[in-house]
Amino acid sequence: MPFKDEIVAAVDRLSNTLSATSRFLHLHPELAYEERESARHLTSLLKAHDFQVIEGVGGLPTAFVARAGVEHPSATVAFLAEYDALPSLGHACGHNLIATSSIGAALALQPFLQALGGRVLVVGCPAEERGGGKIALVKAGLFANVDAALLVHPSNRTEVFKSALAMRALRVEFFGKASHAAAAPHLGINALDAMVLAFTNLNALRQQLRDDARIHGIITDGGRAPNIIPDYAAARFCIRSLDLDYLRHLYGRVVACFKAAATAAGAAVTIHDEGEEYHPMRCNRALGTIFRTNLEALGERVEQTSEDQDLGSTDVGNVSQVVPTIHPTIALTDQPDVVCHSDAFAEAAGGLSGDRAMLLAAKALAMTAVDLFTDPTARRHIQEEFGHQCQPSA
Ligand SMILES: [Zn+2]
Ligand SMILES: [Zn+2]
């Protein structure tokens, strides 16, 4: 298709700009909700390419939407940009590449949108790693009238379809009473004991979980000195499952573990939700198949493994519940043991292998948008599949 060749060539012409943008983000890693420099850099680039940009959407100062295209499009395609980094590891999830590939696709398409009759959005999505910025954007209605949402995540494998676990994060605090641990232990209430019992309760619960469920946490506060009975202990946990109903059931079981632990230790307990509920991923197969064809046409080999294995959670899952969505991955290096959230992955994401994956992703994303703009049958298949999938329970 002639448009595709021209748009792939456009990505190549933009490669210096895109690499520089990716490297800038990589050198300025910013944590969830604090991505001010990153958002500014990305929106300036979009404005310079005649995108209409609205900053601070969905009540999130570092979120944005950039638009280009015709008034009455055949399709509106949203490319999702993530740009938050990880504490102490920097861009070890490669979100600098996600932002840049999504913007690269949009910039390459921009001059052709009149001829294609399409509209492109770049949705700047803060806080994927903690909190779930896209959930606020979904609630703000930013995906209304969008026909497809796409992004490419760097990974240790190139795959098109991958589930994601629904997740709730929470923080628990136990409150006891300090006392001299040797001279007057009988006058103390040991908040750390409550925490240890909570972990023991959860370990017992873990034996009875469904295979797809996960409960994991860390103790963030376990006392001040060994000779003081700890009057305060705190921890953070994640609860996950493929199934939203089961996740909600498990949440109740986890809360019961905390309350029982507090009762046993004589401590008080408070439980706080951290961030929003992440929903499971609903991969649109019709959309993914088009993406796969384009990716393979660019010479990339797809190694699809089981969809329900090696899963994490993402707020893209919430987007996938309201609009046909794909979240494919492209191998960042040729070493399968270089996995995300590691130093080696961070290094690769800021180097030549990151540039390669990012440019490849930008091309495949842009080519997929061309198919959506020009092929009504493909659009119908995507919509029919989305309509047939059941809605989540709330
Ligand atoms: Zn990550
Ligand atoms: Zn990530």
C-alpha cells in the first residue's frame, strides 16, 4: 500500500528527532505524577508538528491529549504515550520508548491524515508504574469516540497478545504501644507482631488461591530499635488476578487476614487503598492481527507465548475495557534474560537497541492506523469483537 511505504519513510526521516527525544526522557527519569519535564518535552514536539495539544487533562497536570486530522474521520486512532520511570532504576521499563514510538507514529502520519481521512490522538498517560494515570483518563471520558487504542511496550520478547492481571494495591498500618522490650514487655502492644502474623495469615491463604492470583508485599516500617516494643508497623501489598470478581473476593480475604492479625496482637489496624483498581487486559484480536501483519512485514519475528503466563498488571487494562486496544511488545535486545525492571533493561532502553525497537514500533503502529483509516471491513471486525466481549462487572 503506497501510504504505508511513505509513512515508513517518514518515520525514518524523523529518526534523529525521535532518538533524541527518547534519550532526553531516558536522561531525565521522572516518577509517577511528577513527569513535568517529560510532558513538556513531548508536548513541545507535538506542537511543533501542528498537533493541537491540551495539557493537564483528566485532572492530571502531566497528562495531555494531542490531536491532528480531519473533522469527520473514518476512524480515530489513539496512540498511548507512557513516560514515567521507576524509583532508583530510571527508565528500566522503557517508557521513554513507549512515548517516543507513539509520538513517532503520530508525527509520521500527520501530513497524510487529510488524504487518509483519519484522525490521530496522542494520549499522554502519566503514572503507569504507580497509581494508574490512565484510569483517571478513562473516567474523564477521554476515550469516547476513539476507535482503537494502541501502544508498544519494550520487553524481552516480541509478542502481540498478552493478558494483564487486575490489581488492587493497599497499605496497611498496625498501631500498638511502645514499652521497654526487656524491662516492661508486658506493658507493650507489639505492632510488628501483628505484621508478622499478617504475613503468616497471607501465607496460609496463598495455599488456597487460584493459579492466576498473586498476593505480595513489603514491610515499610517495622520498628525503631530492638529494645523498644514497636508501636507502629506498616506494609504495602498488591493483590492480583485475571478475574476482577475474584480479585474483589480476595481483597476481602486479605483484609480479614489483617484484622485477625491485629486482634491476635491486640493492635489497631487501618487499611488504605493505594491508587485505583487496575482492570484485566482485553486484547482485541482483530486489531492485534493487523498489527502483527504489519510488524512482520517490517521483518520482525513474533514469538507468541502463552497469553496467560508471566503476567503483570497495567492501567492499559482499564483502557481496553472501554475501547478496542492492543498492548503488544517488541524485544528490546536479543537476550531473553534481559527483562524489564532491571538495570540491564534500563541501559538498553537508552541505547541503540532502544532506538531500533522504538522506530520499529512507530512504523508498525503507523501502518496499523493506515489500515484502520482505509479498511471499513477491518474496522467492523474490530468493533464486532469488542461488542461481543462481556463488560466487566463494575
Ligand atoms: Zn514497569
Ligand atoms: Zn512498563
